Amino acid sequence: MKYLFIAICVIMYCLPVDSPAVGYASGAPAYTFFIYMVFHKSIVHLSINMAGFYFAYGSMKCKFFPLLYAGAVLVAFLSASGTPSVGASGLIYILLGIRAASVITDPHRFIPFFSLVLLSLSTGFIIPGIDGLIHLTGFSLGFLSSIIRSILYDETDSLADKGRE
């Protein structure tokens, strides 16, 4: 599923589509909330997001992708502003939030991981044109869903540590 999603994003980037027309925003057509994550503004945007997705999704099982996709749609609805946004960042930050729940108890992994996440999250609020709210919303959703899942299923390992592809 990881490679399929990356391939779809690359193909969609190559198509002549105006990215603001397919970006989610308050008042935008409902379908934009379901397709925004496969469109990207530039080759740099696509490259950074696909590398982030590749590494963040690396330890997840394929069966969880539909839940991740649904989560990315939800965070788009929760963080929609007046400016259309595109990209897979919401989905990536959900994955990072899930991973955060698994490293929170290990100080050797916690400090480097959260340092990188905080640096990454801050760019969304400092650099114009990057939707920091979807990053924060996605991270929060991933973190909370992993904690709730661990509590409900009384698991010591997080969702992120289940299985390797």
C-alpha cells in the first residue's frame, strides 16, 4: 500500500491539475477533502512528503491504511481554513503521532524523535503557505488514537510497533 500511495501521488503530480482547485478549504467542494493528499504544489513538496510518508509508514501494516486515509480526511475537515491546501502532510503527521505514542516511554528515543517533530511542526507555523494546523491536528489524532487503542486492548506495544512490512 505504501508504494501504491507514492505512485498515485507521483502520477497526480505529473497531470496538469491546478493544485488550489483540488485543495481542501472551508467552503470548498466536499470531494476536495478526500483527494487533497495526493496533490502537491511542487516537486520539492512532493519529494519531502513522499520521503516522510515512506519512512513514517515503514512499520505499519497495510490493513491500517484505510484508517489512516479516513483520519487524513477528518483532520482536513477539522483544520480547514480559507486558503486551499494540498499534500500528504496530514496523513504523515497521523503516522508520526502514532509513532510518538510508542517512543514516549523510552528516553533514548523520545528526545531525538520529539526534537525532530517539534522542529517539523514549527515550520508549519513559521513558513508562509504551509498549513501548520493540519500538521498539529494530524499529530494529535495519531497520538490519541494510538493511546486509546493501547488502553482499550490493554497492549504494551503501540500500533506502530505491530508487524513489519
